Amino acid sequence: MNVLTMTILIFACSLVAGLLGSLTGLGGGVIIVPVLALLFGVNIRYAVGASLVSVIATSSGAAAAYVREGFSNIRIGMFLEMATTAGAVSGALLAAHISPSAIAVIFGVMLLASAYLSSRPQPELFPPTGTNRLAERLKMKGTYPVGQGQQEYEARAIPFGVGVSYLAGIMSGLLGIGGGALKVLAMDQVMRIPFKVSTATSNFMIGVTAAASAGIYLRRGYIDPALAMPVMLGVLFGSMTGSRILPGAGTRALRIIFSVVILVLAFEMIYKGVTGSL
């Protein structure tokens, strides 16, 4: 395979990854890392470096559209970013000292749990019930477009959500995935924020999380411009396309996509960890 053909194939795979990452809030990196490592034989460290760059592109491509359409909650996103950024730096620093195989197995198990929780039937609307003092004090509430009107919601279990967000940041720094799966899980299942808002806010957050750890990978020489460029462009165009599809997409369909992608990646991560091929 010559360089031009490989570049085109990487761009095409990145386009699909960006589309799925934008629709599910996972970020394109969760698909790009296994694709680069398994299909193209890229060293896992360089795959993670390119993935982090692509995650920044995903956030840049989709976040602006979601904010404009009223789905992203910037206040909640910026609050949780403090935890995810701290986790991303911790994960990037730990990456050189922890066995990738052990991390892959643990992460795969966590993804299986995420897929199970996300597939459970949940009501689309979470109207505020009672008064949550912490949410009131931090103003962790908002509205998002539903049909012809606006639906109110209010965050719950904020400390637990912060803890899961910190863990998501660690996963981002270790595996270059943006931590979108755990961010969506934290907001949707733990903090009881509607799924579309969780997805849009996750896209807003993952760029900052990835940027925090990307600097460390750049310093170590794990970001190759020749590899990162087609990945970044493909994910960028894919994420922009996804941001146009999300408003009209059914929540049930998004949950199915989310769960299927998570299951595939979970089994892949566990297999790679057990066989020591990561």
C-alpha cells in the first residue's frame, strides 16, 4: 500500500469515526485508536497522539453547532471540565508507568457496564422534581428544544458526576479517546441530564480534555503530523455532518448506536488486553 492510498483510507475511516463520535458524544478517538492500531499497524502511542488531535477537531466541528441550536449546556460543561482536565493530565502522566494491557481490560469492563446502563429504558424528559440545593447554588439547570417548545431539566448527583468525569479524563489521557463514553454516562445516567443534552455537552467538553493531554504526547514526540492531518480532517468533516443529523435523530436510535459501538469496543479492548497486543 502506497502513502497516498493509505492516507485516503485513513481519511475515510476518520470521516466515519467523526460522524459516529459526534452523534453519540464519544468523540472520534474511541474508534480511531483501534482502527489505526489494528487495520493500519500504527504504533499504539502514535495512534493515541493522532486520536487526541482528532478529538479536538471533533469538539471544534460539532460544539459550535450544538451551542447555537441550544443543546449544549456550557455552564455544566465548563464545571465538569475542571475534573476531566485534571484527570487527563493525570492519565497522560501515568501512561508511561501503567501496563497498556491492564488498562485495556479494565477499560473494556467499564465500557460493558456503560453499554448496559445506556441501553436501559429511560424517559427522554427529566423535569425538575423538588429543589436540589447544590444544583440551585451552582445553577446546574437549563432548557433544550423539544418539538415546538423548550423542556426544562436540572442536574442531580453532582459530586458523583464530577467523580465519573475525573475518571473519564484519566481514560482520555491514557487511551486518547476523549473520555466521551464516561462523560455521557455521567451526565445521562448519574446527573439525570437528557441524552441529547449529554451528547452535545460531551462534544463541547472533549476538546478541552484532549488538549490537556495532547501537549504531553506532543512533548514526548508521539504526534506525527503526516498521520494526524488526515485523521483530523476526516473527523472534522464527519463531526460537522453529525451535528446536522443529531437534532432530528430519535433518542432511542442514538442509544442503540451508542450501546453497539460501546460493546464492540469493549470486547476489542478486553481481547487486546488479554492477548497483550495493545
